[in-house]
Amino acid sequence: MIKFRYYIDSQKEQRWLNNLTKKGWALKSFFLGFYKFEKCEPGEYEYQIDFMPENVKKEDYYDFMEDAGVEVVCRWYYWVYLRKKTSSNGEFKLYSDRESLKGHYENIVKFLKPLMYLELIASLLQLPPIFMSGAKYNIVSFVILFFLFFVVFKVVKRFENRIKAIEIEG
């Protein structure tokens, strides 16, 4: 089965993947919003999506996950889709303490903020041609780029709020 979805928030995506595995569908691969699933026993796996920054060696990361009994299903850019067989040992959590979770969120924010600003700058660069000639192409580009900026802005704020909540709890 192949499904198309677009997620920016990895936690929402994780919930969706975990709900599908409860229905008997295991993630096989992912590329540009297309998720490929295969049949599995309902609830056989639990999924986590991790952000792997550039400074982490892929081989070391994969070896660490394998040693922990975690399967790397696929990787797309900096995002790594992980799964572990469901067990009686409790929930599969990559970040079990506040500090590591906070660091994870901070890495995501560091990654998304430059993209957010790039979208804003690119959208604003469409304004001079719009006001000078009313070019329809520039109007469409402005709307699309500004919408992308707004979407990424909302996600960055959501992660920043999660960081603040961890700091308040800590």
C-alpha cells in the first residue's frame, strides 16, 4: 500500500505511523511524502522519527541503533525512520529524559529556522516586480513562498514552545 502525506511535525507523523501499525501496516520506505507500507501483525512495531544532524556519523548511528534493538527503516535527508518490535518493556522512546529531548528539539529548530528565513526572503523578493509590473507569476510565487514561510514558522514556534515547557518543568 502506498499513501501520500505531508508532515512537518515529526510527532504527528509518528502518531500516524504508530496508528497504521496498530491496523497491520508497517512502513517499508518513504520518499517525498510517499509512504510505502507492507502488511504486518497489528501492533507489531512502534515507530520513532529521529533528526540526525550532519555532525553524526551515519555508520556509528546505525550501529548504535542496531545494538539497541532498533531497526532503521529508511532515511530521508536528516530524518531517520526507526522502528522496534513492540515489547512488554514499555514504550519505545528515543529521548527518555528532558535534557536529551530538549537537545533534540533544539537541533530541529536550528535546522528549520534558516529554511524559514529563506522562505521569507524569497517571498519578499517577489514584491518589487509585483508592484512594478503586476506580474501574475510573481504574485503566485509570493503567495506560495509566504505560505511555506508561515507553515515552517508555525512548526518552529511549536518546537520552541516545547523547549520552553521543558525548561519550565526542569
